[in-house]
Amino acid sequence: MDKLIIIVASISFSYYFINIAGITFWIKRKLNYTRWQRLKPFDCLTCLSVWVAVILFFMPAIAPEFIATIFLSGIIANNIK
């Protein structure tokens, strides 16, 4: 069950970070990147979720649960509106 929470937390954090909050686009504007220049792993949903999962794997069990709750609720709220 812990591994499933880590997977949900990493995917929901990455999706929210890239697609909803648009932090990647903000970083690209500040660094004067063009739209097509890559900022890996921050603009790649697959890459970012893998690295977040690695980080969450080594954190205490409460951190992935907290991140999954916060960011999954943000994704659901965004899709409902």
C-alpha cells in the first residue's frame, strides 16, 4: 500500500506542477527559454514523476500521504470546475 501511495503522490505532484500550476512555463520565462527548449526533468511529466517517486521513497511515510492528498485534491478540483 505504501508503494501505491508513493506512485499516486508522484504522479499527482508532477501533473499539478506541470499542467495546472504552470511552474515550468514560469521558470522558462525567467530563464529566457523559448517555448520549445527543454527544461528536463521539470517539463516532462514522466521524468519528473520518476524523480519525485525516488525522493518520496526515502521520506517518512507521512510525506507521500500528505503530498498525495494535497495535489490529488487540486487535480480533482481543477477537473470539476
